[in-house]
Amino acid sequence: MSGVDAAGITLTDLTLTHGRRPAVHHISGRFAPGSLTAIVGPNGAGKSTLLRAIAGLHPAREGGLRAPRHAIALLPQAAALDRAFPISCLDVVMFGHWSRAGAFRALRPAEKRAAREALSAVGLEGFEGRPVGSLSTGQFQRVLFARLLVQDAPVILLDEPFNAVDSRTAADLLALVHRWHGEGRTILAVLHDLELVRQQFPRTLLLAREPIAWGPTAEVLTAANRLKARMMSEGWDADAEACGLPPDARSAA
Ligand SMILES: Nc1ncnc2c1ncn2[C@@H]1O[C@H](COP(=O)(O)OP(=O)(O)OP(=O)(O)O)[C@@H](O)[C@H]1O
């Protein structure tokens, strides 16, 4: 892995919108290189939109976002993925090489070997030829973690990585997250299980479209901050526009 030192992410008064509606409003701060941060908040708080923007998949409406785009691997929410496509576990893992190899170069034997080893590392030895459509939710999540292993990226973004998996799978995947953290990678994970966050994640960003708190987990996940996040979320006007939008953006949406 290279580029760990450059693996920080800086947000400067960043606003992200879907059409004219703000998903994330005026957030500033920095994910330091090598940090392990949980992103938590109510449904619709903007967590996935923020991850996608950091990965370069969603444009900034206002403000600044500095991130090493070439060095980022994203695990999307499982619900966002279509598993009906007839593709094997090994092929899904091999996709992890393509960000470096390019889509049109034949993969080398060493890369194929690395993909097999990654499947084995997530406990799926012998699953190489299995179609992903035949896997359980937890097995599929293991395949996606194997793909992250071959991507070998300095920055790893995880969107609800332990959602709908059993406790054994969650523990195995969490061990990988800690291994990556120990290797100095920068890791951001969207999570809903606050107990898990308290126990396993040193830093937390609490988001309710606007940032409520960001820092050491114990200082962020106070009862007062959680109440504030809930009230912000419940009080949010779904039709409100992002402030500062130019008139043409308002009328275009
Ligand atoms: N493709 C889209 N088009 C329009 N609005 C969207 C789109 N995706 C998300 N939104 C809206 O943007 C807001 C933030 O959504 P986002 O998915 O980022 O929140 P989240 O915190 O990840 O939510 P959850 O915890 O439910 O996954 C929500 O109001 C959502 O309805």
C-alpha cells in the first residue's frame, strides 16, 4: 500500500444536495490520515451522500472537499447492489484490481492468486466459482470485503458494513477493519449500532444533515448530542432548499 501519508480528507463548509434539497449542510473538518471514524445519525441524515461525495461519486454544491480520489475504496450499502447479474465470487473480487490495472488489461496470474487469497482470508475458500446470487447476505458481504482487500486502498469508506449480517460475520469483518486501521489506513464507516461505535471506533462524526459533533467518540455520543441530532432530524423541513443556492439552481430543480 502506498500514499498513506496523503490519505487525509478535508471538508470546508461543504454542502451537498439532491436537486435543490440539502443532504449535508455546511460541514467543515478533517479526517486525519490513519484515523478510524464512525459516521452516525438518524435515517436521512446525509451519511451515505457524504461517503459518496468523498469517493467522487456526488458533486459538491458549495464549499470544498479535498480527498485522494485515486486512493479510495468504497463499500456501498448492500441494498444498493444488484446481485441478479450472473457473476462469480472470484470475478467480483477481481474487480478490485481494475482501479489500478484498468478495465481492458488482462489480469495477471499473481492478481488472480491475490483474489483467491482474499476470498480465503474472509473465510470463503472454495467459493471462487459460486455465483454471487446464490450467497447469503453475510457471505456476499464477505466477498465485498475480499474485494476491498485486493483494492489495497489507503482510504476505505464503508457504508453500513455490518448491516443484516450475523454476529460471527460482523466480528470477522470488524477484525479486518482493525487490521486495516493498524496498517495506517484512513477508515470511515457509516454505522447505526452506537454500542459497537462506543466500543470499537475511537472517533465519531454525528450528522443530522448538519454536523452535530465530531471528535473523540465519548465526547460526541453524549445524550445531549443524540437528542439534538434527533430533534434536528425530526424538525427538518423536507422541502427546504439549501441556503445560498443561486436563483438558477433553485428554479432548475
Ligand atoms: N438519489 C437521491 N435522490 C433524491 N434524494 C435523495 C437521493 N439519495 C438520498 N436522497 C435524500 O437525501 C437525504 C440524505 O440521504 P442519505 O441516504 O445520504 O442519508 P443516510 O444518513 O445515509 O440515511 P440512512 O441512514 O437511512 O441510510 C435524504 O433525505 C434522502 O431522501
